[in-house]
Amino acid sequence: MKFLVINGPNLNMLGIREPGVYGTGTYEDLLDRIRRTAEAENVEVGFFQSNHEGALVDAIQQAYGVFDGIILNPGAYTHTSIAILDALKAVRLPAVEVHISDVKSREPFRQISYAGMACVKTFMGMGFDGYCEALRFLKRYLTERAQPSVGSDRDPRE
Ligand code: DQA
């Protein structure tokens, strides 16, 4: 199993950026955490970060046929980008949305998530742990999907 972890604008500034909201760990610390979880879960991970909306769209498109799933923190583009939503819908890879902060308890302009509309699950307000939870969730999700249990909605004649 191979997942792409995508981070949007300003997440490269972790550690410097609003430590009261996002903590003191750096972007490199975040990648280390995810790498260790991936190793323990026997999952391969790739990473991509950009401050540019189109580059994030490109990364999602290029994940098609290469990765089995996407873990995505679109940063502020969460609340504005229909292009990222459309890219997720285009590739139809299972995606999990992550937010380091508890977006639900923040400003009104953060209350909509376009990307979230194409994600199977959202983890928020858990700091860096949210990415690790997302990875474990995605692994479980794909494993269960590959082995539908009795009582699933698959045609029994298949
Ligand atoms: C964020 C929340 C967004 O509202 C914000 O614009 C970010 C980070 C988070 O991880 O909590 O850049 O996605």
C-alpha cells in the first residue's frame, strides 16, 4: 500500500507559524512522525508540500495510478478551493482530510471544507497525531474494501 501525504500553503512554516495554534514541531518533524508510523504499519509514503493551488491539483492528478490513497491537509485552500475538490473527485482515490488545529472551533470563514466533500474521513484538532490516525484509518479502509465481508452490498453472483 502506498499513500501520498499532501500539505498545502504555510504548512512548511510549522514550528515558526503560530505555535499556539499549530505547535512547535517543524514540517520535518511532522514527516519523521508520519514516516515512523508508516514503517510500523508497513505502508509506503510519499510527501508533497506546496503553497500553490495548481501545484496541489497537479500532485493529486499525478497520484492517479501511482498511489492507493491520499492524506491531505490543504491548509487555507480547504476553505476556498473547488479545484482541489474537483481533482480529488477526478482521480477517485480514497482521501482522508487532516487539520492540525480544531477548525470547527475557529473562525466562521474556516467552517466550510470543499476538499472534505471528497474525503472519506476527517481528523482535526489532534496535532501531528491526526496524520498518523489518518494513515491507520486509510490502511484499514483499503484493507476492508479489498475483502468485502459477508453482508456487504456486493452482488453474490460476482
Ligand atoms: C489548517 C487549518 C486551516 O484553516 C489553515 O488555513 C491552515 C492549517 C490546520 O491544519 O489546522 O493552514 O489546515
